[in-house]
Amino acid sequence: MTQHAKTSDAPLLRMFNLRRGLDEPEAIDATIREGVTIFGTNLWVLLLAMLTASIGLDVNSTAVIIGAMLISPLMGPIVGVGYGLAIRDLALIRRGALTLLLFTGVSLLSSTVYFSLSPLSEPGSELLARTSPTLWDVLIAFFGGAAGIIALTRRSFSNVLPGVAIATALMPPLCTTGYSIANGQWAWAVGAFYLFTINSVFIAVATLVFVKLIGLPARADVEIGSNGKTRLLTAFTVIAVALPSAWLAWEGVRTQAYKRELGAAIDAVARLTDVVILKRDLRLATRRVDLTVAGAGDVKEVERQMLESIAVSPTLAGTVVAVRSVSGPKIDVGLLRSTVQDDVSRMVSEREAALRDQLISQQAKFDAQMKTVAADVALVDDVKRVCDELSVLYPRVVKADCGLTRKESSDQLQALIVLTAKPALASTDKQRIERWLRTRLPETEITAHHILTDTRR
């Protein structure tokens, strides 16, 4: 029984074997240590990536931001720290941490200067998206970092690393922090830098875990005496970074549930009281919603219905509702809804009619082209048949080569006919042949220089 279980498990273990395709440990070690290098190429690439990301955030361009993620060297020292923890090389850990601190400082300083000088000051969606990290960012960083170290330890080239660089964004949160500092948005600065911290810590943790799973050997310069302290510091850092993100994730879930239930309550009250909600202004901090309505319904009735909905819902507890009606004549809500539906139906019908006319026009053009092609094919057959008849009518014509072209200037068809005759044709015979060809091929242009004779015997 035990032997059978081992046999059945063997294929599964081979499928998930992390050592398959593994590069030499010395080559992996050299590659990771190269990424921890502070000066030279890495510093230049860092500055260029920072400028690219800052411009992308400034103009709200996703493509430019992705490009900055791909060229950023920030992942190198982070992976170096995680790898150093796994092989217990404290010298590498210190060098990786120092490089990361230097890269972070340079990026923050440079991006702050850039955004201080930039004439564009309005934050875009790409920038705002990096100011509120949650627990899901922890998971993204860990899974992305795990994929990255697996790809980095392979013998063959892998296209995983570019995807990891995009998923575990490092440069955009730093540049967002620089923007926030330049514009005095300190809450955004804290959120963006916290996102960068999450990504850095959990990429390093994923590297540590998977280097252990792969089984890369410890280096010769291990400092075993401080191994326990290192583990304790690592565990404390992971917990300290993860806990706030878990709380933020829980708050995010609660906020979404609150907005969803409040929206459903407002829609239900609008249907019951025969009003149209023109505007909803929700202030989450104070749980206050201001509604602007129009219609025949009474404002007091709308407020009463909203208060009843809030009273029976624990999620909406503490919500304050203020309703005001727009001035002017009463609006027939049923007529308004009917008019909107009619307008939508009319727009859809007009769009369908335009598309139908376009398809009909394209079909007509296609049919005309097909008719032209069919006519040309039929004419080619006529020309070949005429050439065959020439050999019968004129025994001295031993060979007749025929073709058909269309003149670019007039779009007129032109027959090309080359005759080989033994002996040469007389001028009267040539004229007779030309007249006969024009009669037999009225839709083509035939000129005298297309008819050649050969006097060779």
C-alpha cells in the first residue's frame, strides 16, 4: 500500500520540482550580487526610470509607467536582501539594504524636485491608485516576488521577470511619494511610501522562502552567531508591515459594503416616492449623504423613507440624510423616464441604421469589384480563344501569345498579342487581322505595334 502511494506521488512531485532547469549556484549567486551594485549602470538606470515614471504619473499614462517598471533596478537590492537572509550571508544583507536605502533616497529626492518644477499639478488616476495600499498588495508582492526568484534561478531565459516587474511596482509608489511631498499631501505620501515598503518587504520574504525551497547552499562567509537575531528581526518586520495593510483591507471591504447597501436603499426609496435622484453627495468621514431630487414626490416623505431604511440596516447605522428638491415646476417622473427610454431607443435605432447603411455600401462595392473581376476573367478567356482562332484563319501564324492588361491612365483594357508567322505577314494581312481583332474584342484596345512578325524560317 505504501509503495503504491509513493509511486502515485512521484509524477506529481516531478511536476512541481523547483530544481528542474535550475542554473548553477555560482551563476545564480553572481547574478543576484550584480543587482546589488550601487554605482555605475544601476544608478544611471535608476535615475532614468525615476524620470520616466514621474512623467508617466504626471501625464497619467499607463504605458509610460509600465515602461518605468520594466527598466527600474530597484528589485535587485531587494532580491539581494532576501537571498542573503536565505543563505545567511549578513554582508550581502547589509550591502543590499544599503543599496536599497540609497536608491530610495535618490528616487525620492529626484522625484520631489521634478514634481516641484513640473507645471502639471493635478493628480491623475494612476497616481491616486498608489496612495491606499491594502492586504491584497501584500499578496501581490509575495506571489510576484516568488515568481521572480524562480525565474532568476533558471538556466534558460525567462519572460517572467518583466511581468514580475510590472506586478510588483516599485518605482511608481516612490514617485507618487515625491509628488505628495512636493504638493504637501502628507497622507498620500504616507500611503504611497507604505505601498513601496510592502512591495519591498514581501518580495524579499518571497525570495527568502523560495531560495530555501529550492535548496541553494549557504555561502562560506556565514555568520552563524547572529542567525537567531536575524530570524527574529525578519519575523517582526513581516508582522509590522502586514498588520496595517490587513486593517486597511478590512476597512476597504466595509466601505464597499456600506456604499453598495446605501445605493440600494436610495434607489428603492426613489422608486417608492416617485422622485428622480439628480445628485448624490456622500461624505464617508461623517457618514452623511446629501440627495438632490426632482419629481412629484414630497421631500419629507423621501427623508422619512430613507430614515426607515437606515434604521433596519446595521451597515447603515449612523448615516445622516439631507434631501432637497430642485426649484421649478413639478416633474412627471413617469414621463421623464419614458422620454429617456425613447431617446435611448432612438439613438440605438439611428446607430443601427447607420451601421446597416455602411454595410450595404461596402457590400455594393464588393459586389461591383467581384463583377469586374468576373468580367476580366471572361475577357481573358475570349482573348485566348481569339488567339487560337488566328492560327486556324491564318496558317502562316505558327504561334500566338496573348495577354490582357488594364491601362493606369484610363482604366481601359488592353490586349497584348504577339504573333509569330512564317513567312512574314504582308501589310494587308496585318490590317485585316487588326480589324478582325477589334471586331472580336470590342472592349479592349488593340494597336498595330502589338502585332509582331517573325521572318525566320
